Amino acid sequence: MNTEEIRINARLTGKDADDFRALQKREGLSASDLLREALREYRHARMRPRADAVKLLGAAGFIGASEGPRDLSTRYKDYLTDALEHKTAWRVQEPRRK
């Protein structure tokens, strides 16, 4: 057995066992082939592809919905620094001695 292969032992009883045998007979599949196909169908039904965040935000009208400088995405640190300089003092200055 290589690392790309796993062995599964499963015990089915009652209706599950009857359904499995009936499917095997109807489809003409081995137990392994039936389980592989069932797994693929399960994965297809449950694991939907993730939506692209940019597409979702664009469809919602979020992207490009605000105003600001055209280069904000590349110079945001400069704009933030400028805004904070006006809001708070960056340096503590000692009073001048006379």
C-alpha cells in the first residue's frame, strides 16, 4: 500500500447492508468501486467551490463604492501618517528654557 492509498473496513447492518448489496447488484460494481463513486458524489454535493471574495464584493457594490485618492491602495501608509500627525503629537517636546 502506498501513501496515496488507504484501506477502509466498514460494517453495514440492516437496511444499509441491504441497500449496499442492491446497489452493487444493480450497478454491477465491486464494493470498492461503489464506495469510490459514493464518495465522489458526496464530495460533489457537499464541497461547493468557494466563491471568489473579489467577485462577491464587486457584485455587492462594495468595491469602488467609497471615495478617496486613486493611489490609496499603494500609499495608504503615507495617508495614514498624515492623518495621524494632525490628530496626535508625534514627539514629546520639552518646554524651552529661557
